[in-house]
Amino acid sequence: MTDRSHSPRNPIVGTAQGFGVTFKQIFKKPITQQYPEYKRPLYPRWRGRHRLWRHENGLEKCVGCSLCAAACPADCIRVVPAENTPDNRVSAGERYARIYEINMSRCIFCGYCELACPFDAITLGNEFEISEYARDDLIYTKDMLLAEPIKQVPVADPELYDTPIPYYKTHS
Ligand code: SF4
Ligand code: SF4
């Protein structure tokens, strides 16, 4: 019995099959998404830009323990802790993060930092519009991470744009 599993394929048949895939697309309706006016909904567990959190009383949740930095496979978190004092209480623990930085250009958005944190001080949100022109701008400082993410695209009111029917279609 002849083993046909390694027999050379007829090049004409192969080419025709390849073009068949291309021709099938000609009759399909194109999918054009009007980004940034329309943004596809993200999955609930989608991981994007990080955020550091405070307690309701204003103290930072982060205690500078560096567990997130130890868990980070990309080695992109830098934590420098300092002691809280009666005159300068920053977090609820003994120590706080004097410096907390994430180099976003190295981050792979794995979420290990969020899982490692014992105080839910750091979470990954759903912001993904974080591209920059310079690498230095991708080093997020503690102040940036504690603040609300800046809506970069579009710059106008997102309520006008995060809709199934783009604003420009109903107002032009
Ligand atoms: S998401 Fe992953 S790669 Fe990014 S900072 Fe956290 S642990 Fe590091
Ligand atoms: S974010 Fe969490 S794990 Fe990282 S240093 Fe702060 S308290 Fe520790």
C-alpha cells in the first residue's frame, strides 16, 4: 500500500484553493470599526493600565512591601519604601511606597502584580490608550498611578463617543 501522506500536492489545486479563500472574502460585507468614535466593549477581565488605590480616609493602600515587584516577570516595577511617622503618615501600614514606578514599555499586562498584592492596592483597569511618543513617558510614577487615568482618545466627552451610533452620524 502506498503512503500518500507525504506525496507532493498538485500545485494547481493548491493555488486554486488559496485563491478560493481570497474570492470568498469578496462577497462578505467589510467590517469597519469607527475607532476612536466607537470602541468595542472589552471583556470584564481585560487587563489594561494599572491604578493604585487609597482607603476611604485618604491613606494609600500600598505599604511598600514590594511583593508586586517580586512577582513581576518583566521586572518593570520599582518600589522604594519609607517609614510612616506621626508627622507624615502616608499609608495605613508601618511603611509606604516613597517611590512607586511602573515601566509600561516593559509591562506584559499579565496581572501578577495585582494577584501578589495583599492589600488590593494595585489593580489593572481597562484603559488601553496609553501609547506615547517617548519611552520616558511610559514610566508611570506613583502620582500618575494614584490619579484617574487621563482619557487620551478622544479628547472630547467620552459619553458622546462610547456609543454604538457615533456622534458624528447623528449630528451632521
Ligand atoms: S502586569 Fe505583569 S508585567 Fe505588568 S507590572 Fe504587573 S506583574 Fe509586571
Ligand atoms: S502595590 Fe501591593 S504588593 Fe506592591 S508594594 Fe504596594 S502593597 Fe506591596
